[in-house]
Amino acid sequence: METSNERLSLTPNENFYKDGAEYWSKIPPTVDGMLGGFSEISTTDIHSSKTLLKQLFTSTKQPLGRGYALDCGAGIGRITKFLLSDLFDRVDMVEQNPQFLESAKKYLGKTILEKKIGQMFPVGLQDFRPEPGKYDVIWCQWVLGHLTDEDFVAFFERCKLGIKPKGVIIVKENISSGQVEVDTTDSSVTRPMGLLRELFDKAGLDCCRMVKQLGFPKGLFTVYMFVLRPRHEENVGSGE
Ligand SMILES: C[S@@+](CC[C@H](N)C(=O)[O-])C[C@H]1O[C@@H](n2cnc3c(N)ncnc32)[C@H](O)[C@@H]1O
């Protein structure tokens, strides 16, 4: 894996998305493929995510609804299968690689596919526009490094409109310890905490909870979950 420490320039390589798509087109549609060979972390990952969501469902202040979730950068549907379809009535998936979505139909199994899956959108997040006011949760995990800073902010501005009034956006991502780390193999970046928080802020999102993922093997990036809500003064989630 080739990496270099650089801040992603405002005008990234023009092939940034094309190179990312090409990388993923060669990856097998398996959990190991989705997790870069670390399929063993999947159970711990899902367990921690489930704990967080269950806490949000029972929050006395603003209990999270269990109607509709959106899985962003869904891959073959690992998160949809083990987390979202278990906790929500319905799940949509958005994924830039149409082959992964095709594989998802088998991977998820007939029951989940028929009873839980709404729509599958074969499109990059940089071009995706969620339907206004549709989702209780928009879940983004291990995919935001594939967006430029500019598209990241624009995507979350659209997501703010895609959630219900009490909905949340949840981000679960690797965090770099110093500057942005650029990975030229899969055409992605890993951002430091400061930059991630700055981009959330630019998108008009408040981080109301931040949880560090525990129990992953040493040598992997630190991972955090962020629970994000549109900043108060804005008129969002109304579907207008
Ligand atoms: C590391 S995998 C993670 C998959 C899934 N989120 C999980 O945790 O199991 C990254 C996924 O993001 C997808 N992806 C990459 N760039 C994307 C983009 N611009 N828009 C949407 N999905 C993208 C890849 O095709 C791949 O399925």
C-alpha cells in the first residue's frame, strides 16, 4: 500500500473517482474484499455499531426512529445484512460498483432482500441525492475517503435534507494520526480528526456523539463513530 502524507489538494487528481472505481472493480465481492483482507474484524465492528444504535433508539431526549436506513458505500451489503436490516424496517443501499449490488442480492439472502431492501442505487456518493425527509439514519462507513473534500461537504449538505426531523447521519471512518494520508492504490484518503470535524462543520452538521471503536487489531487505523445532526437553526428534514 503506497501512502504519502499530503493534504488533499482542492483540485485532486482528475482521475480520483475513475481510479477508485477501477480499484474496486477488481476486488472480489466478499466480506474479506470489503474489509481489505480483515474480515475477522467484522463481528466486533457490527457489535459496536449495534450498541450505539440501540442507545440512540432509547434516548429519552430524541429517540431515533426505526423506519428507514440508508447504507452508503454499501459494497455487497455487509452492514445492511448484519446491522441495518436487523434494526430497521427497510434499508436502501447506495454503491458506486453495480457488480457489488448484484452480488448483494445473493449475499443478503431471499428473506432480507424481499422483506427489508427498498432501493439499490448504483451511483457514486458524489452524484447521489437522497430523497427529501426519507431516512431515520444515513450510515456512511469506510467510504468517505473516496470523496474529495468539496464533494464530501456537498454530499452531507444533501444528506441533511434526506433525513427525517429526528434523523441522524452516522459516520464510521478511519482516522489518520497526523495529516491526510493518500492511498494511491485504491485512490482514497484517510483524514485526521481535525479535518473531518472541519468538513462536518462546513456541511452544517453538529457532532452530538463520538465513540472510539475498541477491539480492533493493532496496526489498523483508529476508527471513530460520529453521530451527526443538522445544526439547529437550519430548516431541515421537512422535505422541502
Ligand atoms: C472499504 S469498502 C466498505 C464497504 C462497506 N461500507 C462495509 O463496511 O462493508 C468501500 C466501498 O465503497 C465503495 N465506494 C468507493 N467509492 C465510492 C463512491 N465514490 N461512492 C459510493 N461508493 C463508493 C466501494 O465500491 C466499496 O464497496
